Amino acid sequence: MKNLNVGIVGYKFMGKAHSNAWMKAPLFFDLPAQPVRKVACGRSEGPLREFAEHWGWEQIETDWKKLVERKDVDIIDISAPQNMHHDIAMGAIANGKHVFSEKPMAMSYKQAREMYEAAEKAGVKHYLNHNYRRCPAVMLAKQLIDEGRIGRIYHFLGEYLQSWIMDPDFPLTWHLRKETAAYGPHIDLGSHTIDMARFLVGEITSITGMTRQFISERPLPDEAAGTFQAGGAAGGARGKVGVEDGAMMTVGFENGAIGCINTTRFAGGRLNYLHFEIYGDKGSLAWDFERMNELRYFSMEDPEHARGFRTIVATDPVHPYVSAWWPPGHIIGYEHQFVHAAADFVKAIVEDKEAWPSFYDGMKCMQVIEAGIESAEKGKRIDLKE
């Protein structure tokens, strides 16, 4: 069996999720090649070495530029913050590497388009990790829509709500700085919701946006602070928050549907609540990540006396990806979506098929994100053009 050597950049939250995926994919899926955890890359050698030893990476490297040039690496996995995505991806593509990247794709539509066009020209496979697509219940929703079960779609409602920065003393981590995050939840959480809308409903053609910043100044972080980790304040100094805290968009779709997308990190009680509802002339669908194995389905074609939302527990072998896992009724979790993505990416490389979602999807998502900000700043609707 052929080996595909992976080099990963980033070793914290997403680095762990991706490492687990490369480890588990060949154990549960019949793959045409073996992904090998070859090199882990990060800036701090001590923690990086601990990460590599724990997750089974053969070697370490502290310079991503050297990593992307290595002849013994086939795939570059980008698990670093988004301000690094463009440069790492462009370096990997220039060296003929396939790219498996975390979202959001880049800091701007311009960067995203450069990445997409470069990858296409180089003929490498490119994947953007909107992992929630690969929940079996979400894939089932896509199947029901494609089968015409809910008919013509009228409405999409999408929310991604968190609460981990509500404390005014939560430090000014990279997520809250414009130079490293570009935007706040609008890009971080909104990219997932926009991708879900495009995946299930279709292309977005018009946007009206609104943003709000609720806390304008925060303590500077120490080294322990990070994603979902408050850490502490560095010497009592404070800095200006550079991004929004909440964002909303109303959107129009190419097929005539309308939608609302809401993202915030100021929703008390919501730790990681991704939710959508889709309404059509024949039926409706609803899903939320807190109950990720369940899809709610309503059919207008049911007898009137028996109508109502039914809950489909998507854990049967007929449901996407489930046959690789456990017997019916045994639920799966967050980490499994990453395993599904890794397995599909290996197949895409060996079988020379398009990976999905691709850098094209990321580019279109960045176009919507920027239009939402432009709309909020100008106070008017933005119509998208190719």
C-alpha cells in the first residue's frame, strides 16, 4: 500500500483534532493509501516535541518554510491560525503538496482567490475543513433536499453561538485582534454557517449585514491564554479589541430562498451551538450540533392528522459514514467528522477526485464574509458578482 506522508503546522486544539483523524482514518476506513504522521511543525520546540511524541509524529520542524520544501512530505495540514493560512498554503502549493487546511480559509477574499487559483494551476488537491458537513445527520439532510423531500426551499435560518469571551476580563487573544483574526465570530463561526447554507441551499447572491462590539478593551494575554482558555493577564496591561463581538446577516440565494445568519460569542449558555432550520413547500429540516446525531424532519405529505416533526437518529449503516463505526444506535461525536474528512481526502488524492469542500468553496465563503462587513459599514445591501 502506498504511503502519503503528512506534515502538520500547528499543534494545539486543531492540531490534536487533525492528528487524531490521520491516526484513526485507516483504522476504520478501507483506504487506498496509508496516511503517515511524518512531521509536526510549530514555533516552540519544547511543547512541539511533547505533542509529536504523544500523537505519534515521527519528526518535528520549527520552520514551516522548510517543512513545505521537504521531498518526503506529500500533504501539508494547516492547523495554524488563519493569518498564516495563505502563506503556508502558497508555499505548499509551490512545492507540489496537497493541502488540507483549517477554516476560515484566509484573511481576505483576495488571499483566498490566490490560493484557489494557485492550487488549480498546480493540479494539487485542496480541502478546506468545514467539518460539520460530515456529520451523518447533516449529510442526510443534504440527501433529503437532493431527493426533493422538502421541495422548493423558502427559508434558511443558521446560527453559530458561543459564550467563551463574555467575561470582560477574558484576555485579548489573537482571536480578538484584527491583524491576526481579520474579523470576530463573523469569520470564525460565520464561515461554518455560510458554508452550511451554500452546501444545503445554494449560492448566496445578496447580503445585508450588521455587527456590534460589546467590549472594546481587554487585558493583554499571557502565554497560557488561547482558544477557550482564559489564561491570565500579562502585567495588568490592556489593549483595544479589534473585531466585532456579534454579527448578523440577511441573505438572498440564487434559487430565490432567503436566509438569516447569526453569529456571536456573547450567547450565555451556548458553548458551541451550531444550528440550522430549512423550510420548503413540501417539508422542513432542523439540526443542531448539541444533538449532532439527530435530524428533525417534517413532511407536508404526511396525513394531516399525523403531521409533526419526526426525529431521525442518523446512526444506521445506511446513513453516510456510519457503516464504518458502531452498531445502530451507538452515537458518534465531534472528532469523527475530522476522521471522515481525512479518509475522504486520502481517497481524493489516490483516485484523482475533487476534494470537498475545496478552496473554491472557501473563496466563495470569504466573498460572502467580506460583503457582510461591507454592508454593515455602508448600511446597505451588497449584491455579489462573480
